[in-house]
Amino acid sequence: MKQRTLIKDLPVSPSGAAQKLWRVTDGDSAHYVVTSAVYAMFSGPETYVFPADDNGVITDWGELEGSFQGALDHERAIAGYCAGAGEE
């Protein structure tokens, strides 16, 4: 099972999303993801997980496992990511 460590809160994105950078480890491997929570104009609240580098720059805009719509909840998103089998 993947383990997560919150690295830092990132600046609010241009779209108004609150973002957090996480380090995720699975055995001997480690990588970074960003959780991004925003109230989207036409679809409502959503929290997504994206692959990132160690500075918090998103490297791919394809949503990862753990992403969901209906709430703004970084902990729920990262927990869903870490519980899932999905990788970057």
C-alpha cells in the first residue's frame, strides 16, 4: 500500500484551485502528486490528483485514481489514490 507525506501547500492556481504537493512511496520507489480542489463554474466542486515533479509542477493533466467530483477534499483524494492500484 502506498504511503503519503504532505510536502507543502502550493500557491492557489490561476483557476482558483487550492493545491497540495504530496510525496508518495510504495516500497522503495517514490514519486510526487498534486491534489487540486476547485469549485468549477459549470460542474461544481471537484478534487483531482495529478502526477507532478518534486517542485509541485504538474507533469500530466490526466486525472489519477482518487480524483472525484462533488466535494473539495484533499485528504479523500490522496487516500483514494494511495488505496488504489493506479500508478502514474
